Amino acid sequence: MTDTHDWENPRLTGRNRLAARAYFFGYATPALASTHSRTLSRGFVDLSGPWQFRLFDHPRRVPRDFAATPQAGWDVIQVPHLWQMDGYGDLQYTDEGYPFPIEPPHVPADNPTGAYQRIITLTAPAEGERVVLRFDGVESYAEIFCNGAFVGMTKGSRLAAEFDVTAHIVTGDNLFSVKVLQFSDATYIEDQDMWWASGIFRDVYLVTRPAARLLDFFVRTHRTDGGAAEVTLTAWAEGSDRIEWSISDAGVELGSAALEPGGSATITLPDAHFWNPEDPHLHDMLISVSADGDGAVDHVPHRLGLAEVTIVDGLLHLNGSYFSMHGVNRHDHDDHSGRAVGMARVRRDLELMKLHNINAVRTAHYPNDPRFYEMCDELGLLVVAETDLESHGFANVGDISRITDDPEWETAYVDRIERHVLAQRNHASIVMWSLGNESGYGCNIPAMYARAKELDPTRPVHYEEDRNAEHVDVISTMYSRVSQMNDFGEHPHPKPRIICEYGHSMGNGPGGLSEYQAVFNRHDSIQGHFIWEWCDHGLAATTEDGREFHKYGGDFGDYPNNSNFCIDGMVFPWQEPSPGLTEYKQVISPVLVDYADGVLTVTNRRWFTTLEDVAVTLETLHDGVVADVEVFRPGAVAPGESWTTPVELRLAPVGETRCTARVTSAHAASWTAPMRELGRYDFAVHSAPRRSIAPTTQPLEVRAELTTLRLATAGSELVFDLLSGDITSWVAGGRPVLVSPPRLGFWKPLVDNHQQECDDLWTPNHIEIMQTSTRSVTWRADDGDVVVEVTQRIAPPVLDFGMHATLTWRFTPDGRADVRVSGTPYGSYDDIIPRIGLSFEVPRATRAVEWYGRGPGENYPDSAAANTVGRWSSDVDAMFTPYVVPQDCANRGDVRWVALTSPHGDGLLVTRPDNSEGVPFAFSAWPHTAADIDAARHRTDLVVRDTVTVNINDAVLGLGSNSWGSEVLDAYRVRFEAFDFAFSLRPLAAGNLTATAASITKEN
């Protein structure tokens, strides 16, 4: 006979759990209430901290006396936690696959079960008081006991659960016992893209509510045509027939009212200061409930933002103004504790978003700790508030809508949105509700929508898989390509549109954000875009010698797994912004600057505030060096408006004149100091002809041997192999210039966003293992120079296509080596390739890098907006981006010249030759080889070599975001087609970089 368990019954979402309510605390006095410190609230007892713990492999292995008897010899763990992160049980990562056979509502009988106990000394509550036990997050099923008595049961891992334990509390020691099962029927709708892990992962605490107490409240704002705010409160109370409330600002009361429990009252605030993400002004609201007779009062504070979301003519408005969301999807993640995330880390996440111009966050794909929403109110972030729902794993059996379209699951689905809305509906930051993610479509979605609108008719509702917005208020897609988004914009839907996921940020990338943003900016009907995703989900680990790296799927012996698909964020696991986040910041800069024909134009791309706080610092650069600086202050430019001023720039007499505009804000807040940079722009202004430099008259010394050619000048010697066509030695000033020869190549280390191209194109065609065959090497003297011509075939094994290449080297008496490289393809392959360029190695000591080009950060052809053209300096180690999975990185584009030097100042300078018309190129330099990077699966797999790998590329493939999203756009593709390019290599003597770089500006 099969037992029926509560944890396999989707019609049952809890036992004895109190009805969901707004997150608030009651205080004994208004002064205490004004602190908003929950630890000072009535009867607050923090139960987070040490608990006795033991993990069992089956629910029935938990001792029978567990509920009533303290267990001896158990381990002590710290709550909040996920027990797998503490070494109990197994971690597993899948994107969407369930870690057990699909047979809803059944889960494995051998269901890992964590048993928790804690003894707390308490005082029994007074007459009429109620003691409430609250869990802010338990995964996935919990049974709660107090002093041996069954208190209740809950499901819904990321939804708060409260229980009345008044009848069980005694004066003295009280035993709390909690049994947590890893899997339940709820697991079928908690299949978000993250680690499978379990436990009491958010705070747990007790609160004592007085005899006269607030039960719940709902506050909403309506903006009148005259700019007033009509604030309406509905509140429920027990033990009193009167509720009083007031609204204050900066200590000054603006209005007050009284209402009966269950009733409503409205306060009108004329000329109100409304909340918005650019000016997140909060008022102080106080609700007071008085006990009849004894004068005891329950004071409940709330930070009130005056905000109203409406839809007008198919467009979202906040307080009557159009707006758009520049957003990101955020999971809870800490690289040391998983989803058991401390609030300091949460705040750091949100502050980083603000610092990078992000104004919206989607809580992917579950509710956050309730304090998260308070922080969004305070800091100014719009929230797409998604509930705890995803059944993506059914896609693996071709039936993603199986339980979404099953009425047996309606209770479970509706419970998810009901508890979420009731808990968070008083937050100004929430602009819409989201019913969940990637769960198909069926009868339970309209039921969820109806319940959400019943509980909160003031906000729109989103659900991406209601494809035509049949029920929901906002239409949405995921990973739509740029062209499709433009088509959506040109043919707008009657309802507002967002793209809830795009720009997959796995490893190096995403690319193509500027093109997306151009479409978003062009069409008012597209009102939100959310990058996938915020943070890499790597878990910190250390090697035996103490070096840190981060693990991902498969690193714990877990199978099946989705490998490093969880390493897909714009922030590294240690909360350092990636180059992708820097790029996104620029693309969504709230201030646009343009320069043309002597006129500077500054446009306000904010939605609610002026540019009174903004300064634009305009730098004039002569060949990358700042020559002049001028500061402009646009003043009170309204949203959407522009300010112009004539600008007279001093032009360089020779070489290139450019200007860079840096936009800063004088605004200071808790999350930013004044003079925060909002964006930067650069512009080509003028190019003056350069004067030619007469070549040196000192002749080359040439010595040809059987298979080698030796060339010498006063300070250097170069040896050329006449069979391989390689430079086998190049010494200048007694130090080696190269330690491996420049070679033509089309491969570079694979980036995650090119994995599909690799699987579909490159690996089947062996692009990564193409072989070079030198067919001929000839040399000749030419007007004092020596010219060496090398013909090669570069082609893959097995197949019948390749490239016929010619490298023509010209060695000049001044010690320079110019090379012109041309290629003609043969055979049928003409698709994309990673790059076209030369690679070589220089001595390890040659690690300092200076360049005139785009910088200072990593940039690629389709990810270059955040970096400007100038003269920059760094070193090879600092330029190597620490992606969790090593891959191609450190590229710098639009380069005019690059120099690599040792501490002595000697090294190598790479430019285009005199006759190349100044076409920029790209370079990268690594302390590892390409093979090292490709082979490494973690940062600690990399070994620092005694050489530096240098790549000078004529063309580099854009990044795209095709790890799960957009392919590289056509404009940034590099194809296996004919090419012709040239470079010039010059040895540098100690201390002569400045003089040599200066001479370059006078050549050509």
C-alpha cells in the first residue's frame, strides 16, 4: 500500500500556516518605530545562529522523539545555511532538468532530510499576546514542532511562512525542532536555473504581537491631475476598533486620519514629492493601534514611496510620466553560501546596479528576502517582482505545460502569487508582478492572474509565456534578436512590451548591446530590457596550495549537469564587475553626448529628473595625449530635452585630434560619492598629414647560409629560417626581442558565447587545429632593405579547404621589420572564424604594455562603447580578465600602436607600416599560451609561462551572446575570405619609447 505524504500533495501548500501579510514589525513607542530596526520591535527573538543538525537519507530515519527530545551528539551548524554548502549531502547544478525521475507529484523516497533543533529561553506571553514564529525561506518542505507539539507545515521555498506558537511557549527553555525535506511536490514548480540545495536558508525569528495589534495593511497612491497624491490605506487589526495613521516628511507631519479595522481612509498630499528611481524620496508613515482601556499601542512604521503605475494608450507610466527600464535579472547568490545570502551582500549588489546606471531588477525567478524590496525603495530601483514558480524541467519530456495546465495544481500555483502579492504590495519600487518563469501556459496562469489583480488591482501583471498577452497586462519575450525587437517596435502591441531576458552574459560578453539599445531607444513601446544575468553562480574553492577558484556544474561529481552554464553573470562570483557590466553601464548611460562640427550636444535620457547635477568634462587629445580640458554644466535640462553649445577645439598641427567627453554627477547618496561617472564618449575631430622621416643611411649587414639568413644593424641581429619562413632569433641591445616567431592564425581561445559556432562550424571543420605548411621562402635585396617572401598553406587535416597565404617581410636598416600578409582561400568553407592575425611570444620580462587605442578596459568590436581612444598603460597580468572559466580575453581594439617593454625599458613596438593609411588594429597579450587557456577549466589550471603571448590582429570576431541568445551581428563577423594587411615591428631600446612613439606621429 502506498502512503500519501503531505510532501507529495500539490493541493496542500501548508498546515496551520498563518495567512500571508505585509512585512512589518510593531513597536512600543513611535521613537522605537522610527528606527526601523526589527531587533527593537516587540518580542523580537532572532533564531538565526547555531542549531543542532543532522542529515538523514530518508524522512522516516529521523528519530521518533526528535520533536520533543533534544538529540545528543548532533553537529552544530549556523542558520541561515544550505546544508550542501556545509558539506552535508550532494550539490548538483542543472539549468532546467529535474534531478530525479519525472512523475508528479512524486519525489524520491530516499529524500534527503535535514533535522534541526534549537533550545531558546523565553517568557510565556501575557494574556492576549500572540507569539509568531517566522521563516523567511526554507527549501523545500518543512515541518515545525515546538516543545514536542506539531506547529505546522509549509511549502514554497522563497515565500515567508508564519506560525502562531503562543499555545506552545513556556517560561524557561523551549525546544524548536524543524524537519526539512529536500524534495517535495513543490520541487516541480521550483525548477529555477540554479544549484539544487536545501535548508533553512533565510532568517528565522520570533515576534510577539500585543493584544491590540495590526494584522495587515495595504497602501496605494493615486496622482491627481493637479500633482497631488491621494494616499489610501486599508488596514486590518485585532483587539481594537480604531486605527490611526499619519504621513510625515523630514519630521513634519503632512496628514493624518483614522479608520476602523477592515476599513479605508485617504490622506491627500498637495504638491506631493513622488517616488521614482532617480529621486527615490520616501515619506514616513506610522500606523498605530490602541488597546481598549489600558492605553497600550502597537506602532507600525512604513517607508512610503508615493508611486502609481498606470497604462495609458498601451504605455506604462509612473506617476503620469513615461519611463523605460534598463534592467538586469538577479538570482540570490553568494560564492561561499549559495542562496543563503547576507543582506550586506544584497545591498552591495543593488549599489553596484545603481553605480552602473541600472534602474530596474527582475527577481529571477522567485521573491527575495523582504528587506530586498525595502532597499529597492530606498536606493531607487524598479522591480519586476516575480514569484517562486518555474516548471522548466518538463521541457525535457516535450511537455513544459504539463502541470501548468493541470487543475490539480491550481491551488499550488495560486498560492505562490497570493503570498507574494500580499507580502510585498506596499513597496513603491514594485512596478509589476510576474507570475513566474518558463512554465509553459495553461489554466493555472489565468487563475494566478485573477488572484493577483484581486489582491492588487493597481499594478500590471507579467508572464512571458502568455505569448500574446491574452491575460497578462505586459507582453514579453526572451532572447529576441535585434531585428525582431525592431519589428516589434515598428508594429507595436496594444499592451506595453518588455524583453525580460537578453544579452546572455556567459563568460566574455555579451556583445551587441549597443545595437539592442538603439532599437530600445527608438521605440517607445519597448519599455524594459533585462540582461541575463547579474552574477556568476560559481562556488568558491581552494587548491591544496591555497589558491581560490570557483566551481560549477560537474565539479562536485554531479551528473547530469549543465557544466558552466551557471557562470553567466555580469558580476564575477566575488562581486567584481566584469567588462560586460562596464559596457552595459555605458550603453544605458542616462546622459547622451554628441560632438559634430564644433557643437557639443548634451541630451537628458533620464525619465524624471533634470541635469542640474551633471558636468561634462571635454578633453582634447592630440595623438591620444590630453592637450586641453574644459568643463560644461548643462543645467536644468528636462527629461528628453537637449542642450547645445559651440566648442572651439585646438587642433594638433600634425597627427590625430580627438575629444573625449566624461559625464559626471555631483549627486551624493548612501551608495555613491559625488562626481560619479555616468558615461564617456569619444569623437574623431581632425587628422593632419604627417611628415615623412628620412630613413637611416646605415646599411644592413646580410649573411646568407644554407638554410638561414642573418641580418644585422648596429644594435640588433635577426635570424630567418629559409625553410620554415620563421624568425628564429631577434636580438636588440643584447636582449631578445622575440622568443617565438610571428605566425599567421585564425584561432583564438574559445569564448563561451562562441560555443555554438564552435560546435556547429569550427570543430567539424577543424579550425582549431589547422596546419601550416611552408611551400617556399625567397629573399632579395631591395634598395637597401631585405625582402623575404614566404608562401604557406594553412589548412585543416582531413578536409579539402584552406588558405594560401603570402607573408612578405621587409627588413630595413633602422632595425624595423615590416610584414604584409595576404591570403586567398580555396575550397568550400567561407563561414565565420575567430580572427585573422599574427601571434608570437616575447620574454616574460616584457610585461609592461602601453598603447594608443581603445581603452583602458577590455573591448571587442561589438563591445567597445565603454572604452575610448587614448594613450593607456597597464601590464600583462592586470589585463588578463579573470573569467571563472578561462577564455579569450584582454583584447584592445582601434589600436594605432602598442609597445611591450621590460623594467629596463627595452622591448617591442607594433604599428601599421608607413603606407597602411593608419588603419587601426587589435591586440591582446597574455601570461599564458592560447593552448593553456583553451585547456584550462578553472583559473587555477593556468600556469604563468616564462614568455608573454602577443596577438596582433587585423580582424577579431565580435562576441555576440550566443551561449543562449543572439549570434554575432553581421557587421562584426570575420569570415574565411581573402585578406591583405600589414604590421611593422620595431625593437625598443631602454628609454626610447617616448621618442619612438613621437616619431610615429610624424611618419606616413
